[in-house]
Amino acid sequence: MTDQEIIKRINEGLEEEFEIPKEKLIPGARLYGELGLDSLDAVDMVVVLEQQFRIKIREDDGIQAIRTLDDLHVFILAKVSSRPDP
């Protein structure tokens, strides 16, 4: 899976799970501002991403530092690329 395919899946997941309009899904969009997510949504988002990409996200992975959609893309791309091959 290419980086662009991963980013597309992340965006589609956010659009579907949290009903975020596609036009709002721009790299600089703040998750807790423009995209309207809250702390409960963040927990749900982690669960969705873990299932979607078969990864494990722990608090000490730096997930709390994610502020923008681009931060999320970079974080998930790194997690997926470091995932052991099945």
C-alpha cells in the first residue's frame, strides 16, 4: 500500500466514522478545532485506525502530540511502515 493510499484510507475513515465533510480534510486542519473532534472521538479514532491498519497505538507512541490531520497522516504512515510483514 502506497503512502497516498494510506492517507486516502485515513481520510475516508474520518469522513465515514465522524461525518467530517471531505472538503474539511486538508493537511493543516486541526483535529480538535476545524474537524470538531473531542477527547472521546480521539479514543474512537485510535480504535478505528488500529483495526483499519492492523497496528497497535499506545500512549507512549506520541499520539498525544498529534494536533493536525497532517500530524495524524505522518504518525500512521510511520506505524504502518514499521509494522512487521504478515
